[in-house]
Amino acid sequence: MKRSILAICFGMAFAASAFADSTVSPYLKVGAKGTVIKSETEIKSETTPSTDSEETSDKSSNKYDTTIMPMVGVGIKSIDENFGVEVSADYAWKKEGDENVSTYAYTAPKVMFLGYLFPQKATSLYAGIGTSWSGVEIEESTFHGLFGNASVGAEFNPSDKVKGIFEVTCDVPAIAASSTGDRPYPLVSLRMGLGF
């Protein structure tokens, strides 16, 4: 737990130092975040013939489903030539089922280290890796703690003042500060946004 907090603090300090000498760009992103859910186990009875009598055995199989939540995020990027640092936060939420059970996922903060393929061109591809303090509650499972994060995306510069962002991100639960139920599966999000 202490190592998790130290890792976040180190990332924030590194990001702050990067912002001092680089081009800083705040942004807003909207999109959808989804994951796989393991539902209740289905029990299937199978009858197998034997020499004396028929034997009945129960076999269990897991049922999987998906959930998709609308999300919104804000952040700030610092870009210096081919590399950058991003600090952000996002929140996804929806109600599901007849009982309107709340499902949510949050990230605050997330620190990503980015590499740009064509930083001087109007369209540039990038990839990033980092860590975040995040939480998710889906059905009977909750997980709050340190996540590992990876992203790939593209930035478009329609003008000198505004740029478009398209990004795919994967958030993987890593070290739990608190959790209940099964460990959640990785969350994948599709995001579009504007940077200024």
C-alpha cells in the first residue's frame, strides 16, 4: 500500500517537473468504458449411461456478460518533442437492472508517460503507459487501489488552438487497497476529446 502511494507521488512529481519546460495542453474527453462480467454459474445436469444404471452428474459453467458505461474525463498533457506526460481523471457510471443498481468506475489521478511517432505533423500517433489510483464497482465486486494503464491514440490539429484526440485505453486492476468479491476484469475505454 505504501509503495502504491509512493509510486503515485513520484509520478506526480515527475509530471510537475515535465510541465515546467514543455508545451502544456489541457483537454476534455468523453467516451465509453466497458468490461466483462462473470455472472452466476449455470448448473447443467448430464446423464451418462453405465453398465448397471444411468448416472446423473452436475457440471457447472460460468456465464459471461459485458457492461458499457458512458464516461467523461479531464486532464493535462505536457509534450516535449517525442515524449510527453499526462495527468488526468475520469469517471464512468450507469444504473443497471430492475433494481437500478449503480455500476461505476473512476480514476483519480492517472499519470501516463507518452511517446509520439510524428510530433511535428498535423496528425500524430502516440502510445502511453502509466499507473493510477482507481476504483470500480460492478454487481457484487468492488476494487479500489493501484491500476496499471496503457493507451494508444492519435492527435489531430485542425487549428493552432484546438486539437482533436482519439484514444483507446486499458485499465488493469493491480494492487488492491480494498476489495470485495471477484477481482474485476480489465476495463477498456474508447475516448474522443478536444485539447486546447
